[in-house]
Amino acid sequence: MPSQLLSWGLLVVGVGFLRQAYKEFQEALDEEPSSWRPDPPGPDRTDKPAWRHPLTPELREQLLTTFALLETAGILGPGEVPHDELIECAEHTDVFEDMDMHSVVMVLESLADERDPPLRHFAYFTNQVEFYDDDAFEIVREFARISGYNGPLRQIRFDMTSDYPQGPDYDPAPNAVLEFEMGTARYSLTFTIFRKYLPDGLIEQLAPIFAPPESAGRFYVSWESEDLDITFTTPEQIEELNAALGPEPSWVPI
């Protein structure tokens, strides 16, 4: 009996210590600032980061000036993105120290991610991610959308004809075929797909399909991003944009 009473006594004392320690921990937690803790989930939470880094007046002016050039170039429609939406997007995209074309393209990609309806003459595709069978025809749909084509568009088939190549640093043989119908025309395109890179040889074949010789517009790709940024506008507008940005072209024809 004495040994049992001693054991029970030790147990009661131990439980008391644990309760006191937990109480002190909770009190200390309540006194700490909540900045180091994640925000609790709620019905209004979105994927947009909770932080926001305000732009300096100089960076804001650079951003708005460059986006005005993009509007003049036809990459954005006049007034398509309100200034307050643009600035808010930039302040949630990154901590910018300079607002050069590379930074502006980052903001443009963020807008394209978040915006509904999408930007009318701009599309981008993330590089170095898993590439799935449906992604090839998604590129076709985006070419059609930004070119202004809204007629019938239907995938017939997509097949891999051989294994994935090891990497994009050389010129492998085509390993995929995509067939689709555009109105009454039917196309069969062969190109190379990789496991984690965008396909090689697909956009070069899509450009003349959705921008035939009689079309005033052409497709251009940005050299300012590691991803694939595409726009549809006229050669004159792109020449004016590149001339305003500097000696090296920022947007080049596909």
C-alpha cells in the first residue's frame, strides 16, 4: 500500500507540472506578435500572398510608363488593365528594386495568372514543369485565342512516337504528333516534347497557321523571361516598342 500511494502521488504531481507548463506556454504564445505565425484559414483567403511590398513613386512611374508602351504596342488593349489593378498586382508579385522590362514581364505573367477574362493578346506558359498530353493542345487554343480566331477548333489526336529525350540542350528527333481541325482545315504537326520543358518546334508551326500571310498581325515572343511569353500584334507596333526600350529587341518574331 505505501508504494502504491507513493506512485499515485508522483503521478498527480507530474500531471500538475504538465498542466502548469502548458498554461505558461499558452500565455507566452498569446503575448508574442502574430507576424511569425501563418494567417488562419478563412472563407475569404485566396492564393495571393498575404504580404504586399509597396512600390516607390519612382518604381510606380516606371511601371505605368512601360505598361503604356505595351498598350501602344498592342500587347495590352487600351485601358484593359486599370492602373490600380496593375499596381496591386506588382506589389504582390515581388520585391522590386528596378522596374525594367524583365520586371514588367513578371508582372504581366502575374496578371495573366489571376485575370478573368484573360489578357486578350497575351499568353504565357511556364517552363521547367511537367508537360502532359493535354498541354500541347492548350498551346494551340491560346494561339487561337490571342490571334482573335473564335471558330471551330478540335483536337483529333495526340500521340508520342518515341520516348522522351534526356534534355533540351540538343536537337533531338520529333517524338510527338498532334492533329487538330481548325474550321474546315486539318493540321498534323510533329514536334519534340520533354518531361519538364516546353515542346520544341510546336509554336514555330502554329504561328503561320493562326497568322497567315494575309493577316496584319504576327506572333512575337519575349526575350525577357525564362518562361514562354507570346503576344499577337503588328510588326510596326513591335518595332516601335523595341526602339523605345533600347538597342536590343525585347520582343522577337516567332
